[in-house]
Amino acid sequence: MGVKIDIFDSTLRDGAQARGINFSLSDKMHMLALLDDLGVDYIEAGNPASNPKERKFFEEANKTELKHAKLVAFGSTRRKNTPVEEDAGVKALMDAGTGAVAVFGKAWDLHALEVIGTTLEENLNMIYDTLLYLKQSGREVIFDAEHFFDGYKANPDYALKVLKTAARAGADTIVLCDTNGGTMPHELEEAVKASLNAVDVKLGIHAHNDTELAVANSIIAVRLGVRHVQGTLLGYGERSGNARLSSIIPNLQLKMGYECIGDNISKLYALAREAAEITNLPFDETLPYVGRNAFAHKGGMHIDGLCKAKGSFEHIEPSLVGNSREFLLSEVAGRTAMAEKLKDVFPEVAADKEKVGRLVDKLKMLESEGYSFEGAESSFRLFVMKELGLRKPKFSLVHFKVNDEPSYAETFGVHAVVKVDVNGETRMAAAEGNGPVNALDKALREALGAFFPELKQVTLTDYRVRVLNSEAATAARVRVVIESSDGREFWRTMGVSSDVIEASLYALIDSIDHVLLK
């Protein structure tokens, strides 16, 4: 590995400012352990002066022994015309008890004059006094030059004077912040070069993503000589978010030869997904490196090329970041894709060109009717078994009925009745549910439970409906994908019909077949 780049994660501070994120104390402790496991150098965990929950977190976090990362408390310079030792915010930083602190100060003359309402000289004094005081207390000091790039465009002499003041006060790292996220790469390049010439201190970059350039600007800054990169693991943050470290780290380490998190990079895929679970936000599968789509191939020519020459349609080996390659089956995929898909489960079929061709033809016909097996692997497996004569259903559905009544206190609301046949023996069951699909699911498992007790462990965990031909309005065909679980694994199955309840029922039957045919 080459030059070491400090990785500074702000998910617990900047990331917490994103819409929809509200970390509990337990969430913050979980995220702290996760980021430490990833191997980042610094974890910025919040402003201890902001609220009691933040102060409680620092009390708990300081009891935790981190394997690698340094815990960082965040705050601002002293207030104007206030002695630093009397400033409440600075005192809270000291009381947080962290070995490192991140302190922001104004690098844009507009903010000094009109936002905090002080003189340019007093703004410099606020920076100098605060950083010197924290350094003399034994802290590692990271200075965030807030709005630096806007400040440099407006008044370059003053913006650079801010950096020189921070260096003179003893800052260990000075971070150039694109706080508004609007800096273009060529503007950033000029300002970074000027900063490197102005001070002899390690420089950092803190980019926001308001122009979709946070990752690119961070990479450019490192190429120019910056050695400290700030961001959030999944790009969460104020407005359009912060620089996404799940992209920056592999770009720097795998593409450019810098040292970031070492061998831990193989954990990136799993830990990124775990981080999304902590935030309780949906995971964006299109994310580079860590999304499921990052190495998913659908085009027949792409799949054929990859099978013939690894790397022909991939920029890295997926396993380097803990991800995996996936071949998606659709009307644009060919025999190679089908053969590759069959290798794991039906290896003897994968080698039979005639059977593979027949499966491809049938798949394309089903796709034209609205089926899509991309998100329903279990239905694909059952489709193959059916076409090859290997699917011998353990039961058949004789009859079903769903009643959906107004949910008043004196009525049942939604209930379903099903009748099934298992080896010539019929059984009927009824169930009430929170909607027709839930009622059908319960009734099916009730009817089959006496024959197949393993179904009692199965639950419906997700349900999605896609209208396939919206121009047909209420007569449109729909595709239903459900996700089920037995507590150990999850699987997805699918049904298609012009009747949403019938489509749901097909998906439910496939889900049960998945369990029984295993």
C-alpha cells in the first residue's frame, strides 16, 4: 500500500442531520462499533453542547474500548468577545473527554461579518484562542475551515489567513470544507493548491454533495496532496448529503493505491448494509461497490463476455469489497446467462444446451406476460423445476374466497377461506387478517399446518405490487412480489394476474412450495 489517508466518518454527526434519521443512544453505540470494525481512523460522534442525549452518548462511548478509531467530539470556536475558558461550548468539548476534537470556525468573510456579526480580526482571534486552548489541554485538534471554498472565491487572502491562524495555534489537521456543496472541480483545485502552499500542516477535505461532486472533489483533493478525508459511510447528511465514504475508500485504495482501511475493505459490503439497517432507511441498491446492482449483469452480451473473460464488463473483482457477481435473467439475457444461473442449483441442466434453450424461450414468453424473476429467486427455481418436470407439488388449492367488509366493531373486517388437497385429503381453514393478503396467508398456513408443521415458522415480511400496463387502468395486470422468512433465511416469490388478490395468492403458494420442496 502507498500513502496513508486518514478516514474521518461523520455519520453520527453530519449523517444524523439527514431527513429521516433519528439515532437513539443504542443506535449510536451500534454505529460506533460498526465504524470501528470497518477500520476508519476517526469517528465524529456529535456536539456534546447540543443536548443531553449527546452528552450521555459520550459518557457511554468513553467506557468502550475501540479497536482502531479515535472518538471525536465536535464543536465551534468560542463565541465572540468571550474568554475561551468561560465559553460553554468549549467547556462541553473538554468535558466530553475525547482525545480528539473537531472545531469549526468561519473561513468566509461574509459569515464572520453578517452571520456571527463580528469583525474579521475577532473571528481570527476566536479561532486562535480556541485551538490553542484545546491543544494546551492535550487534545488532538482538527480544525474545520467552514465555508472555505466560498470564502476563497470571495476573499482568498482572508480565507488563507484563517488557515494560517489555525496552523499558528497548533492545529494537527486543517480541513477545507465545501459546506454549501457547490464548488466545481476546477475551483476546488485552485483553492487546494493555494492552501497547500500557504500552510505546512496536514490538510483535509470535507465535501457536500449538492452538485453530485462530493466524491469526485474528495478524490481530486487527495491527488493534489490532501491526506485526510471526511464524509459519511453511505453519504447521509444535510440537504443532498455528504461525500460517500463507501465510494471514496475503494476508489482511493483499490484504484489509486492509497492506504485507507487495509484488509477491512473486504467488509465494506456487509457493514454498509448493516449501517443502513441502523438508520432504518431503505438501502440504495444502485450504489457503487456496495449495492446489489453494482455487479449485477442483465444484458446477454455482457454476461457472455464476462463468462469468456473476467473483467470484460466489471471494473474490479466484486469480492474485493465483499460483494458478489449476479446474472439477471430477462428477455434481454441469452443462453449463457441461463446456463450460469443454473450452475449452482441444476449443474447437470446447465450443460444441456437443448434444455437451456427451451428454458430461455419459455422465460422470454413469461417476461412478455409481465413476469420478472430478478427479485424472485425462489420463483425462478420453481419455474425451472416445473419446466423440467421436477416440481411435484405437495398440495393443490381447491378453492379460496376473500371477504373484505368495513372494519366496524361488530364485523370481521377482512377474512379468507381456503380449501386445500394434500394427497387426496382435503382441509378447509378460515382466518382474519390485516388486509386480504394477510388473511389468505394465515388461512393457507392454517389449512396446511396439520400436514406440514414447518410452515408454522414462516411469516410474510414484505409485500410489493407493480402495475404492469397502467394504460389499462383498473383492468391492468399486476406483478406481486412477496418476501417470506422462517427466522433463518429470507426468500422472494412472485405472482402475476389482472387480479391483485390472485397474483398475491400465486406468490404465496410459491413461497410455501419453496419451503416444502427444500
